[in-house]
Amino acid sequence: MSLLTPDFGLLFWMLLSFGLVFGVLARFGFPVITRMVDERSEYIRRSLDAADEANRRLTEIQQQSDAILTEAQSRQSEILKKAADDGNRIVREAKEQAAAETKKQLSDAVNRIEAEKRKALADIRRQAALLSVDLAEKILHRELERSESQQALIEKLLEEVESETAKN
């Protein structure tokens, strides 16, 4: 007997053992193994689908985030521009208001100066009139100390009044 060629009985029992083991495995083992492989492949497929869905959602979220960021930057630019415009407008209005206030104060000062000037001129005229009256009174007093001067003045005044009434 050779070691390389098996005996017919050994071959029979080996085939029978193999057939039995194969039959038991085919009946009980292979369905469990194939079911487990199928479940595992289904789990992997679901995991891949979930990963694809997660990637899709992540892409959508990133696009939304980019859109929100762009909109926020746009709004920020608008707000900054509006704030700058408002600042310039406030400064311009403040300058205009200051110029108007300065003009008003200058006008008021000119009016006060004019009023003071008129008042001073009226006062000077009043004082000049008083001085003139005082001077005229003193001159008349000196001239009218003599009775013939008084008589001459009265006659002269009467003639002027008569000539005035004759004209009218």
C-alpha cells in the first residue's frame, strides 16, 4: 500500500463523511452563513446609503451656509454703508445747523448794534437839542434883557405870523 494512493474503504468513508458534513452544513450551516452574509451586505448597503444621504445633506447645509454667509456679508455692507451715509448726513446737518445758528447770532448782533447805534444817535440828538435850547435860551436871555430888543423881537415875530397867515 502506498501513501499516495488511498485505499477504496478509506476513500468511501471519507466521501461519506464529507457528504454527511456537507449535507449538515448545506441544511443548517450554509443558510445561516448566507443569511448572515446577506444581512451584513444589507447593513453595509444601508450604511452606504446613509453616508450618501449624510454627504448630500452636508453639501446642502454647506450651500445654505455659504448663501447665508453671502447674505450676511451683503447686509453688513448695506448696514455699514447706511451707517456711513447717516454719519455724513448728521455731520452735514450739524454743519448746516451751526452755520444757520452762526448766521442768526451774527444777524442778532448786527441788529443789536444797529439798535444801539440808533439809540446812541437819538441820545446825541436829544442832547444836542437840549444844548441848542439851553444855548438859545442863554442867547435870548442876554438879548432880551433890554426892553427895546424885546419889543423888536415881538414885532418881527408878529410880522412873520401875519405873512404866514396871508399866504394861507
